[in-house]
Amino acid sequence: MTGDTAAEPDRSVLLDIYRRANLIYQADEKFRTMIMGGQLQIIYYSPRGQEILSAALMAALNPDDYLVTTYRGVHDQLAKGIPPRDLWAEFAGKKTGTCKGKGGPMHITHPETGVMVTTGIVGSGLPIANGLALASQLEGDGKVTVVCFGDAASNIGAFHESLNMAQIWKLPVIFVCQNNLYGEHTPQAMSTGAKELIDRAPGYGIKGVQVNGNDAFAMYQAASEAAARARAGEGPTFIEAKTFRFFGHLLGDDSHYIPKEEMAAAKLADPIPGYRKALLERQVSEAELDAIDAEIAEVVAEAAAHALASDYPDTDEIRIDVLGMEIAA
Amino acid sequence: MNAETPVKAKKINFAQAINLAMDEAMAADKRVILLGEDIADGQGGGVFTATKGLSTKYGVARVRSTPISEQAIVGAAVGAAIVGYRPVAEIMLMNFITVAMDQVVNHAAKLRFMSGGQTSVPLTIRTATGAGVGFGGQHSDMLEAWFAHVPGLKVVTASNPADAKGLLLACIQDDDPCIFIENTASYGVSGPAPEPGYVVPLGKATVAREGSDVTVIGYGAVIGHALAVAKEMEADGVSVEVIDLRTIAPYDEAAVLASVGKTKRAVVVHEAVRKFGVGAEISALIHEHLFDELKAPVQRVGSAYAPVPFSPALEKAYLYSRDDIAAAIHKTMGR
Ligand SMILES: Cc1ncc(C[n+]2csc(CCOP(=O)(O)OP(=O)(O)O)c2C)c(N)n1
Ligand SMILES: [Mg+2]
């Protein structure tokens, strides 16, 4: 783990992380409520437990940096800045969604906020992230590409090809492995020969950093350093960020394969109240945080209502965006 | 050109034509970049020398020899393409695309649609294949039907060097992902050179030979064989029209229907395995539209239902032949 404590980020950064994390937290709660209540019929991969990781990571980036993420991507997408109402409408399959309802929860794209690809195929974001980073390198635009994926994704071929290629070409890319210790129902130790995922990095000559992703301070520092390296032309970084997911692989999963003590310990270390406590210890007032929470609650409620009230896409959309030219009716 | 002073037409082979298309594209647009195994001059300019000289001319930042990592190659092309680059990825042989199918099928083909039109993927994959060179089962498959069956991909192949240049340039300039298939055995085959700037529009077939009795529809190396058979048939009093699709997907349905609407007979030919091939789609289209007018059922010619064999004797048994084309034509003529 990165132990050396750099100077703490500014108060404005700390509040920014709080805001992003709690937008994720409240949005996730609302999504789950709506799904359980039958208002949304979607397969849902809850990011509950991974909010701080994502909030601190995205706070360390520039708004126009690129992001590639996965089916478990709500936290990354909201933290990167996608307007909640656009995201919500896409989850509901409505024409007002980020992708006109044609992508859905697993395929969110929003170039305005740098969210370039969301993939439902494990590990497939990494090769694409290299391409985005290659374009930035050739263009000299100073952008960094961040690609998020899970621990289990480190066992698929694309992961290995990508780390290698990024390193030999010194691409400005950050590989962020959100290690929540399980891939579907299989624990890391059962699926992965390497003891620690960070151990994969030296095999490719790539800089590796292991960090507690649920610690906003450590995560922000690791991400900031990796971004600075990338922008300086020093190449890619592999960040293994340890975290945990509280609602299993997908909503409805009862987590029977997770030992009760492990789950209890993880919940005890819930990063959301933990970060709030950390801010209170730093002279941020309850009132200030409550005000942010209330503001977010309004945004989330409005986003959900907007999604439900929006129309479905016209059926003619089936012929549009398949190719550059419209497909004949 | 002055008609009274015939100049000896300049010749060019497939490898040179393909090189020319990339050269022109790179000169015109700095966002055209090349990725592939051994493609830079330091590594030989590509195993078929299709990229020879380009890294020297445009630099190794734009002409990049890659590790043997097909997923990473195609994925990098996808990523660069969605932010405006026009990557040309060389996948040495078509069978090697199988290890990058996820990037081709789940990403390149679908990102435009799934993003609601926000990210298009203007990449080109160049890849060589075809039997007849003794590579055996894993280096020779014609897999065009696989890709043609994926909405969002364009599949293109040329029957002559000039078209190869014009079609590849069109692929690179196109805003959709294109699979450009090259014939391994044909790189050294020459034909008339195209004028500079020559582009062949995608999605447009051409009438390679006019005829009135039967239409032969094909693409790529098939066209040379079909033209030879057509010439022989002329002596028998059979007038054969040959349609070169050039773009396999999406194909020029209007051109196919116009020709068969005229001749009332059709034979579809491809090197790929006959069963479940492109020929089945084209035959079905013709039957759906022209059933009442047809003078005979549409015939399909293709290769045998087997992996491409190594032994020359077996390879011959596997491959479609000119005799097969002639027999199919005769069958439509009721002979
Ligand atoms: C190539 C591929 N194989 C299998 C799946 C099914 N699948 C979806 S998520 C998942 C587990 C991935 O675990 P991990 O990478 O740790 O990410 P997490 O879900 O824990 O965030 C699997 C097997 C898939 N989507 N893609
Ligand atoms: Mg996991």
C-alpha cells in the first residue's frame, strides 16, 4: 500500500469527493428501490461500497480526461460527471438517455464528460483504453485515459495484452483494478494464481501501486500521481484499489458465497460513513454535509422522475446508427 | 489521355496497390495510422510487404509494429477510432482475427449504435487469406460470412489491383468499421494501375462482363475464374454476365436484382465453404424478389464442407473450381 502521506488535498477537493461519493450512494439507493419496487426492469450491478474509490479517482482527473468502464459502472459514470438525469433515462431505455436508449445500463457513452466506452465484456475495456491513450499521445493533447475493471478481469487475455502494449508504447493510461475480492461468486484466491494482483505489474515492466480504494486520501493520491506520470510522458500505471461490494454480483444475489464474518467486517468499514467522519474530524460541519446531501437528494429525485416521464425511442431508431448511412426500412 | 497515341498501360500488383492506398491516405490525413505485426520497415514492411516504405516515409509513431496481441491491436484501433483517428490494423491472416473477435463484434461493430450515434468507429482491418498456397487449415479460411452477419461492419474485397487500391482507400475514408480481405495468393498478381486518387465507392457492385443468359455473382479471386469461364461459354453460345460485388456487406442488392431480372438465371460463387455462406443470402434474395421470373433455381458454388486441407490433392478436392462454375451455369441453362 502507498504509505507515505502527502499533504492532504484542499478542503474544496475533499468536499468535491464527498459530493461525488454521495451522489453515487444516493443514486444507487434510489436505483435499488425502484428496481425492487418494479419501477425499473433492469439487471443491476450495484456499486455500493465502491463509491469513495471512484469519487476520489475521478476527482483527481480533468473533466476532459477519458474514462472506459464496465457494467458495474454507475459509480464511475456519475463520478466522472454524467448528468444524473441523462444516465437515469438511459437506464430506463428512454429517448432522453445518454445513448437515446440504445445502449442501456451496460453500454453508457457520454463523450461530453469523457465517458467513451462502457463494456459488458469482462476485460475488453483495456485494449480500447490503450487506443484512446494512443490518440492522445499522437495528438499531444495531454489527456489521460482511465480504465476501470474488476479483480477477476485480470485473468482474461485482454488484460495482459493491454498492460504489455501500454508499457512498450509508454501510453498515458491508468489501469484501475477495483478489487472487490470476488468475480461473480468466485473469490480471488480461487481464481488467481498470483497472491496479490499488484504482482502482475512487474511482469510487464509496468509501474504498480496497491492502495486501499476505500481510503479517499490514499486513492486520491495514487490517482493524482498516476495522472501526473501519464501527462509527463512517463507511461502507464496499474493501480490495484482494494474495495468491497455490499450487494453481491447483481441485485438479487444473496452473497451466500461470502463468509458472514467477511461481509460484517466490510460493512463495519463502510467507506461512506467513514469518509463523512473523516471530514467532520477536519472541521467540516454536519450542517455543511447535510446541505450537500439534501441537494443531491433533489437531483436524484428529479433524475428518476425525468426518466420515468420520458418517452421511449421511436421504433425507426432501429435503422439509425447501425451504419453511418440509414438502413432502408 | 489522347486516344490516338495509345500508351502502354502502367501495371501494378495487389501488394503495390494496397500500399498505394495507405500511402495516399496517410499523405492526405495525419490521423491515418497503421498498426500490425512486423509492419514497419525495420521489421520488413509487413510479411506480404504491403506496408513497405510507409514507416520510413511517415515515421514509426504512425506505422507501428505491434506485439503479437490481436485483441490489443484491434482494441487500440477501436479506441483511437472513436476519438477521430482512422487506424488501419493489419491482421496478418484472417484466421488470427478469431482471437480478436470480441473487439470486432462486440465493440467495433456496435459502439456507434449502442452510443446512440455519439461514437463512430472509422477503422479498417486489412487481412489476408485464401486456400491454394499450402498453408492448411489455420491460415486459409474465408470467413467473410461471419462478419457480413454482424450489423455494423462493412466487408470488402477486390478482384483486381486497381479496385484493391480504390476500395481500400474508400474503407479508410469510411466512417464505419471495414474488414478488407486480401487474397494471399494474389499479392504478386498484376493489373492495370489506377489513376491517382482513384476511389471505388463502398456498397456498389460492378458489371465485370455483360451478358444476357445467366448472371454469375461473386467477388475477389472468383471474378477472374468467372470471366475465364464466361469466355469459354461464349463458344457454346451461352452469354454470361459477371457481377463483381466488391462490397460483400452491405451488398448492392439493386445491382444483383437488376442483372438477374434481365438474365432470369443466376449462379453465386465464392471460395468460402458453400454451406451457410454468402451465396445462401444472395440466392434467397433473388428467390424472394424474382421467383416467378426465374427460368431455373439459383445455383451456388463454393468450397467443400471441410477444413482447408494441406495435401494438394485434397486441397483441389476442397476448393471450388472453374468446372464447378461451368457446371452450375449449365444447370441453370437446363443442360
Ligand atoms: C468475457 C466475459 N466472460 C464472462 C462474463 C460474465 N461476467 C460478468 S461480470 C463477471 C465477473 C467479473 O468480476 P470482476 O472482474 O471482479 O468485476 P466485478 O463484477 O467484481 O466488479 C462475469 C464472469 C462477461 N461479462 N464477459
Ligand atoms: Mg470483482
